[in-house]
Amino acid sequence: MFFNLVNTTIPFSEYQLTQEKIDALKFRLLCSEEYLYAYELTGYEDPVDRYRVYLMQAEGRLMFLLVSNGEDTECPLLRMVDVSESEPRRLSDEELLSFISKSYNHHPDKPLVNNLSFSESEMQMIIERLQEIIERLVLDHRQTAEYPTKDVPLHHYDLYYDSSARDRYIDELSPSETAEVDRLIRIVLKKIYNCDESFEFTKNGDD
């Protein structure tokens, strides 16, 4: 489950991370993220291996990046946890996506993590879940900026009084928003899953 946590003295020298401190960070993460199993602390391998967990230095802080295989839909697909302070802090999906996008802008061809290998079926599940997450973020941002509440009349006056049609209109992505979702999906696939930008993915509902 845990990767790149051995011989980290050089890249994390400013934190003086001994193996004892690394183990303490692992314990804090396991206490913070209740969906993780503690096999690593017991000396046994995780028989399910749902997550790959990486410790990295990001923007001057120590971060755990958790990457799921996508099978358990009740658990996060991706998560980043800041363990620089005494209490771990989960980054929001928006903060995580912003971090990945910034990393892509600086180093588009350099993946954030290695050792990732997923089957075609796992990748399809991952992409479908990733699309749901990003579409929700794009819609939330759009509704915050343009639609403070659903009581604001729409340009289509006749739809405003049909609540089901109004909600569908508000939850429908515009062409520019669809393009933004596709762009962000490809950025995450490139930076996290090391999939080329030309990687063809099937969207929800497509054949």
C-alpha cells in the first residue's frame, strides 16, 4: 500500500524524516482516513490492495497522496492529506484538482507517482468516477458564480416553472464546460495514472 517511504532522507532532509517518524506519519494517516486498512503496521500485505499511498513534498509541505483502484465506490477515488502539522488535513477535491493542474502546467510530461498498473476494466471504472467528480466540481463552480440559487429565473422563462426541467437545465454542462471536464480528466490521467493525453476513454452512457 505505501510506496516511496524508504530511504527518504535526501528528498525530505529538511524534515529530518527517520524511519520512526515515517512510521508515525503512516499511523496518523491511518487514524485520519478510516477507510484504510492497517496491514502495513502489522507486517502483513494488504490482500485487497485498494490503495497506493505516496509521501511527497508539495508546495513546501508533506503530503500523502492516496490513489484508489476505483473498485470501492464508497471510498474516495483520490485523496491528498497534509501531514505537515500536528493534525492531518484532508484537501478538498477542488484543492486536489488545483494541485494536479498546477503540477501539470509546470511538468506536463512528468507523472506525480510511479508503480501504478491497472487493468482496462479498472481504468474504465476510474475514469467514470473521475468524470463524476470533475463534472460536479465544474457544476458547483458554475452554480456558485452564475446561479446563486435555483430560484433565480432562467433565460428560458417557460422552463422556470417546471422544476424538473429547470433542474435538468441547471445540471446540464455547456459545450465549454464539457470541454473543461475533458481537459481536466486528461490532466489527471496524465499526472496520476501516466496515461497519454491521446488516451481514448468512454464517457458515462456512451457505447
